[in-house]
Amino acid sequence: MDTISTIRIRILQLCEERNLTINKLATISAIPPTSLKNILYGKSNNPKILTIKMICDGLDMTLAEFFDTPEFNSLEQEIK
């Protein structure tokens, strides 16, 4: 699994846990729904950290909480 896929999975997981639609998450995060959908549907291959921070703000969580999962912790190095 790569980093971008892991980000997608994490966003979907958080939406499911909090019973949020993608559009609702976009609204509470103050980002355009198209930006969020581009991340989720693979059109954005390098989401900006600011966008992820805004998602975290909308979910009332820190970046550390977003990234502190077994999936992120077990990612392979991108540069070898």
C-alpha cells in the first residue's frame, strides 16, 4: 500500500466512524467537495498537507492523530 492510498482509506474510515458523507466532511472542513473527491477518487496524487490539516480541523483532530495508525506506521519508505 502506498501513502496516497493510505490517506484515502484513512479519510473514508474517519467518515464512516463519524457517520459523515464526503460532502458533509468537505463542508465542515471548509474545502471544496471536488478537492476532497479528487483525493478519494485518485485524481489528486499529491494532496497538500494544508488540505489534510483542514480535514483534521473539520474533524476536530490533530495531524498527529490523523497519521497515528498502524497503516501509516508500516508504510515503506518512498525514497530508497
